[in-house]
Amino acid sequence: MRWRPPRRRAPLRHARAKVLGGCSSHNSCIAFWAPAEDLDDWAAQGCTGWSAADLFPLYRRLENNDAPGDHHGRSGPVKLRTLKGDDPCGTALLKACAQAGIPTVPFNTGRTVIRGANWFQINADENNVRQSSSVAYLHPVLGKRPNLEVRTGVRAKRLVLDGRRCAGAEYLDPDLVHTRTVRARREVIVSCGAIDSPKLLMLSGIGLAAHLREVGVEVVVDAPGVGENLQDHPEGVIMREARQPMPTTSSQWWEAGIFYDTEPGLDRPDLMFHYGSVPFDMNTARWGYPTSENAFCLTPNVTRAKSRARCGCGRGTTGTSRGWIRGTSRTSTMCG
């Protein structure tokens, strides 16, 4: 029987990490310096303090890196190490890249790789323990600082506002029934990620007034920019069944990367590929696409997407209400 792709448009899972350390605790364990050109673009657009000259010294301060180069830090809290590259399939991939005109070049040298491939550095120690922001910064001081208390298993519900000033936050206990309030003497930092940060602001009455009224939220501040201009790099999956057994152990399964320029004259790559030594089928197999337990993947993604999306809230004003993401193609993704 010939396989046919499903006709129904499949919603995509948009993973968010409800864990200490956020994405640094659950996403691929890759340590990569951002291209200086991207950082300088941010600064040129008004993000003061985000240029390469501002941030590269901070990279050096945070890392304890085993790679050569005076630009690397040796005593920071985040341990970075260079992979040895003992995956035969990944090794074959790098050889194939070189034959196709994509040379094997070192990463994290302080210079932007426009076209090149290699094994990544990873944020993991010599015992392969992931060096998330939680492991590197929080774990060493938990229980040792009187001015630090971490409450896990709770869910931010809304901000507490005194007029137009944020004075604290309401949150749901792990039972999702009881609400508690914490108040701040100095400041409140909203750090819920690219999706839940605007959602929390909107549930607190801060956002586009027309949208807040539409979903039954009292308007405190009409701030049309909240939830706007969501950017993410579109990523596809190329998965192929391997002819030989794939590795059964790995540092983190996504160990190599490829950068490529699709037209001459670019000062930075516009395509990036991750190489994975496992099948990456969470968005495909459940919709009937073929898969294999012995496969490898390449995930081409656009490094600087031109499309933009908007986050919004579903009807309801509780901290567990659903949100949505709407892109330029007028498709929506529901978010819990």
C-alpha cells in the first residue's frame, strides 16, 4: 500500500520548560556564541548594552571552557567542553560536507562561521552533567543565602498592581486551587519566556486594550506591543533510516552542526542544520508520517526569520487559561 501524507493540517507542539533553568534544562545541550553581526544589529536598533562588544566579555566571564583561545573564560560557573566526535554517522556527515564545499571549521572562536560544519561544544561537565543556568547558578547557593527562596511547582497567575506600578504577583499552589500572593519591596522581574511573559502581562491587564476586553480582562495599561513581533526560526526535519546501527549512547544526541550561506556576499549564515543521531519525529509520527527507530536527522532552519507572529489569550482570566499564537499565515497554535 502506498503511503500518503495526511490531508489535515497538523498543529505543532510548542515546547516550554516548566522547570528551573528553563530551556537550558531541557533543550539541546549546545553551547554556541551568537554571531557578532546579530548582536550589533540589536544594538543598532536600540537595544543598548547588547552589542558584541558588550556581551562577548560576559560570555568569557560565565564560561569555564576547554577550547583554545584567550577569548575564552576558564573560571566561570558554566562548564563548556568540546566533543570528541566518536559518532561514525556524524563523522561521515562532516566528510560529506567537506566534499560538498562546506569545510570543517572550529566553532566559538569569536569569528562568525558563514559556511562550515563541525562538532558542537556543549554545556556539560566532564561527567556529562548538563550545566543549565539552574545547575550553574542556583544549585550552588540553594539553602546558603538568606535572601533566596525558590518555590517550585507553582504557576504565576497575574501580577499585583498598585495603580500602574507592579508590586508583586499572585500564583497558584501545586494543587491549582489555592492562590497565594507575594509582594516585592524593590522590583518584580517577569521572566516566563517568549510566550508566557506576554500571557502573564495580558492576564494582568497589560496589553492591547481591544484584545483584553475581547477576552474579559480589565484593562490597566493599553500596551499594544505586548505579545507582538514573536519571532522563531522555522525548522524542518529531514529524517533518513540508517543502513548501519546508529549509536546507542551520546552526550546529548545533537552533536554536530552545519552553517551555510545560500547566496554570495552574506556576512553571516542564513541556514543552520543540526545533526541528530536519533529519530526526531514528535511532530510527524503522530500524524501518520513514516518513522524508524534506527534513523538520523538533519534539521534545516532559517536563522533569521522574516515572518512575525502574535501571542494572545483565550477567553478566561485564570492563570490556567489557554493562549494562542497567530502568525502571518493566519494559523493559530494553542498554548496551555
